[in-house]
Amino acid sequence: MKKENRKSLLYVLLIVAAGVIITLFLPGKSTNTLIYEQGKPWTHPILTAPFDIPIEYDSITAQQITDSIDRNTARIYKRDNSVSARQISQLSQKLQSGTSLSPMVQRALLSEMSDLYANGIVDADTKSQIKDGEIKEVRIMASNIAEVVDPESLISVKDAYHWIDSVMSKPLYFGVMSQVAINNYLEPNLMYDSIETNKLLEDAYRKALAPQGIVQTGEGIIDHGDIVTPQKYAILKTYERMMQEREMKVNGVNLSIVGQTVFVAIMMLVLYFFMKLMRPRTYTVTRKMVFIISFITVFIVVVELIVGFRYILIYAVPFALVPIIMTTFLDSRTAFYIHMIVVLLCSLVAKDQAEFIIMQFVAGNIAIVAIKEMSRRSQLLACAFFIFIAYCLLYTAMVLIRSGNLETVGWHEYAMFAFNCVVLAVAYLLIYVIERIFGFTSTVTLVELSDINTPELRMLSEACPGTFQHSLQVANLAQEAARKINANSQLARAGALYHDIGKINNPAFFTENQIGVNPHDTLTYTQSARIVINHVADGIKRAEKAKLPQVIRDFIAQHHGKGKARYFYTLACKANGNQPVDPAPFTYPGPNPQTKEAAIMMMADACEAATRSLKEPDEKAIAAIVEKVINGQIVEGLLDEAPISFKDVGIIKRTFIERLRTFYHLRIAYPDDVVPPTSSGPDDPED
């Protein structure tokens, strides 16, 4: 399988996996619900009933009704006759065989016990509720017939014991309580029947909470500007509940989920084809595509989790972080496109989708403009401030459009916007993490690398002062030309500053660092070419040791492309009787420049070096040498692999000529100082 096909398959698998993960974390139903508050105006257009809607009580009234039913509905109890039969039988056996009580006393005690069980004994909790007035009516079920009894007539085990004790305290019954442990024969025989009681309650609820009427199909529920009264609020809640219940299902599959899945799939496919067709250079870099897909997936899943926890927190999510990160590592157009893909996917969890998309669209554009070429971390603070202002103004405008007054403004949303922008202000921490994980290089890092006090540049200035000055000139040329053709000017400058650090190993072998003695005089042309060419490999090794970013190492490797060490190659040909020699020992390893910035730097490097050899660097001579050098690179095919156009090359030539002219402008010749003539005075010094 070809490498390109393997990459495409990998990207498709990543896109599919991302779509599945995003869909799994989406809610199972549409979240595009109506936004309204009780007591506030209805901000949406007129709402018409699509089907008959019962007019139910509002939640407060319904709760009051159910509380009243709970307090006044009778409790159902069942009489357990087996309890009384068992306890009286056991008491009778005790009296006959274990006491000295007379038959009359025994009959009297058994009669009292029978009367107590006939009246009914309840548990202590029930008796406590009766005393507190929580139970106002009791019904005793017997043979499917409910007998209403006075709750006050029911006694607990404790009450029954006191009753027996009071009756048996008469002289006639002396000795009964001391010989018989009455507590052992007292037990509740009226048992609470929760099932029957709940049936009675449910029946009462159904009758009391029956709909007060019906909003018929086609009838208006509420019009724009109407106050959401408690009754209207209840109708709206019933409407939403019925809409959810009526979600269509086919073979048990929720069509809302099907719709979400299709929407996510379309968005991910749009992203894939945009990158493949419109950003092919980014598409071919695996780590960039993996970064884009994984970042989008993680960000959207985090949003879905946050919104699932509490919807209001959606305002605290820094959506502008997406274009900031993407602009930092990619380009502004790709950043905007990816931002809108993220916003559209996240709109599935937004209640007011139009408001959400508008606000994030504006915030994203502000972020892209503010961070298009971020060179200072303070730019993030300014960006966060402007986004905060935009959020506040847009939200206020939306509220005014919906309600026409500021009373409906939720001021806590502004606090969410502030938190949002605080997170944006420290986005450079995330930028740093992404740089380390994916090997990217941000503009801020490039600015830091361009500081001439970095260890490598300081060493270059000390060991190779001529090369260092050359690198500064090349950096200025490359930065200006890159700015003129909308390339990454900071990248071009940083790459130019480091492109010759390999010369630190052998500074004396390069003309700009020589003072009188030329060590090449004792070497063959091949040996000299090898030493000169090796400064590329030496530079790469130094860059790796210094842990410079890959983009800087690429500049070092590509700044001569696959060109020749032409000076020594030409001398070798002349020494060979003006016949060509094997060019391999005189050819740089390459590769040729792969980016606009590397191509600009190669042209700047060659042009700056060539103009140093001009005896009279006037504008005409500079223009001629620039044309000759760059045209020669084009003819050799050194620029064929860079995405640079002839129009760009023309702009670069003009920029170089202008800048080099200012580098080498001729100063006016200052006249010699005027020496006043010596006057001839008298011979006598005293005179």
C-alpha cells in the first residue's frame, strides 16, 4: 500500500473514531428547547399547539393539592385476627396452669383482653401520628369492607397495658398483675395497608388534579411578549413533556439520535475534505492532522460534559481558544474553518443555537485577527479583553432583541464571560504543552529564539563574528521579504539567524571570518568543498544538541538545498582543463527548500553573500547580482519543491534590491579639515 493511501486510511479511521466519540457524549434528545422563565415575557414567536394539550395545574398549586390530600385521606388498616386468637389462647393457658387466680378473675381478665383486641391495638408510631393530628381518618378493612373508625378510639400496646393495670388494681382482682406479665400478651393487631392506602391516594390525586381544560390543536399557547403566568408555565412544561414523549422511533431507534449522528458525520467529512483539498501541505503532515482531529474531539467532549453538568457553564467555555491555538500552529484560514466546525458541532448542546453561533463566530474572528502573528504573550491579554467586551455587548443585544428590556438580563452570564476570558489569557500554557507533545513551534517561541543572547547565537557571535553579521543581514532580508508575500516573517528571521551555526566548528575556513590567512590555500579543492559543505551537517548536530525546534533544523538543512559549493567546483573545473568534474563531492546534501520561508532564506543567504563581493555596490550592480543569483537558483531547480510563485519571486527580488541598497548605500565624502596657515611672526619670541 502506498504511503499516501496509508495516511488517508489513518485519517479516515481517526475521523470515524472522533465522530463516534463526539456522538456518544451527545445527549439522547434534542436540546434546542424553549428558553423562558415564570413571570418574565415570552421572547419567542407565537407558540401554537400541534396537538391537544391538557391544561394542568402549575407545580405550586399541584403540590398544595397533593399535600392537602395526604393530610386528609384516610389510612387503611387490616385486622389480623390471628394475633388476638394466639395471644388470648396463650394467656388462658398461663392463667390455668401457672397462677392461683380464681376462675372468676381469670374470666374477667380474658374478657378485658378480648375487648381490647376487638377495639384494635395499633403500633406506637401510628398512635403518635394520631395524637399529632397527622392521621384524621382510619378505615379498617374486613372482608373487603372498609369500616370507618375514630382514630382516637385506637390504642397502642402501652395504652392497653395501662388500661388492664387500672382495671385489675381493684381489690377484687388483687394479685393479677404480680402473677401475670401482661406485656407478653399485648401486640398490635391492626396493620397499616400501604398498598390499599396508596390506591386511595392515587384515586384522590387523579380526581383532584384532573386537567382544568384543553388547549386544542391549532390554538395559540402563548404569544410574543405575553407574561409567562404560572398557568402558562404549566402548559409549556406539559407541551415540552408531550413533545419528548412523541419523539418518533422506528424499530426502537430514536430518530433524534440518528439525526445527531448524521449531522456529526457530515461535519467531520467536511473537515476531512477541506484539509485534503484546500490544505494539502498540512494534510500530508501526519502529526498536524492527528493534532487537529484529537484537539477537536477532546474540546467538544469537554464541552458536552460541562453542559451536561450544568447548562449555564457553556458561557464559561473559552471557544476562542480553538482559533487561537490553530492560528498559532497553522494558518488563519484553517483556524477559522476549524473554529466554525467546532462551533456548529457544539451547537447541538446549546439551547439557543442562533445566539450561540453568532457569539462564537464574532469571538473567533476577534481571536484570529488579534493572534494572527503573535509575537508577545501580552497579546493574549488584549485578545481576551476584546473578546470579553464582544461577548457582553452581543449578549446584551440578544436580550434586548428578545425582550425589549434589560430586566431579563441574567447578570451571572457576565461572570461566566469574565471567567471565559481569564482562561483565554493563560492560553500560552496550553500552547507550550502542545509544542512539547506535537513538536510544533509557536511564534512566541520563534521570537524567543530570535534573541541574539541565546547560547548558540552568542557563541556564533564570539567564534564567527563575520558569519554572525552575515546572519543578521540575511535575517533582516528574509523577514522583510516574508512579510511582503504574507509568509511567516518571524519563522524566516529565526531560521536565518541559525542557518550557519555549523560554521562555529571551523570559523577560519569561511571568508567572512578570515583575517589575512586563508587555510584553503593548503588544501585541494575537494577537501575545501568537503569542509564548507560539512557546515550544514555540523549545524544540524549543534541544533539537535541545543534542542532547537525541528523547523529551525530544517532551515539549516535546506539553506543550500542541493546546490553546489560553486567557488571550489569552478576552480576544480578550471584545473581540469576547463572540463567538468564529478559534481558529487561539491554538492550539498539538501534537501531543497520545502517551504516559502526556507526558500526566501536561501535566496537571501546567496544574495547577501554575493553583494559583499561587489566593488561598487550601487543600485544597478545590486539589482544585477540579485537577478543573477535568484535566476540561477531557479534554473538549477533549487526552488522547485517550495510552494512559491513567480509573482512571489518578483516581490522578493524587489525587496532584496531595496534593502541591500540601504545596507550598502554610499556615504558622501567628507572634505579634509581646514588647517589654518601658520603666521610668520618676529624672530624674537617675546615679540
